[in-house]
Amino acid sequence: MSGKPFELGNKFGKGRRGAKNRLATRVLEDLQDVWDEPCRPGCDITNGVAALRIMAKQHPAEFCKLYCNLVPKEYWVESTTLSDMNDEELDKVIARMRDEVQREQNVIH
């Protein structure tokens, strides 16, 4: 290697402009295609869903990490309606939301 990394005029590691992005785009498209393929001919279950189910059963901790890494870490709620409410009104809204979540969970299970 001639010169030090990051030294002016050092051409080590340079490639065609945008080649890495084009390659990454193609790889992601190929990954999506494989993910969406049926796991068996005529089956409605895709490779992606099958892989997730296997991961959930065989490696539940890793499955949880994957899930948590895909979910936003923070939610920002800005509402003048909420900021204008007093504590009693906010408590009622929270109670209604909890009831709704409970009803949804009962429908799922």
C-alpha cells in the first residue's frame, strides 16, 4: 500500500462511485425475493415467516432481540388536546385506552 490511509492522494480502497450502494440495493432485493418465496410449492407460508417461526421456537431470546431492534425506541406524542387536559381528564383517557387494549387482547387470544 502506498501512503497512509486517509492521506491525500491515496487511492487505496476507492472504487466506482455508487457501486457499493448499487450492490447493497441488489442484495436487499434478492433477500426480499427469497423472503417472499413460498417455503414449499403451493404453500401459503413464505420462507420469511417460516424462518421467524423456527427462530421463535429454537432461539426465543434472539427472536426477542430482533423484534426489539425493529420497533421504534421512543414515541413522541405532541397534542395540544392532551396538554390542555387536567389530571382527572387524562386519567379517564388512560383508562379508556387500557380498556381498549384489553379488549383487543381478548379478541386475539
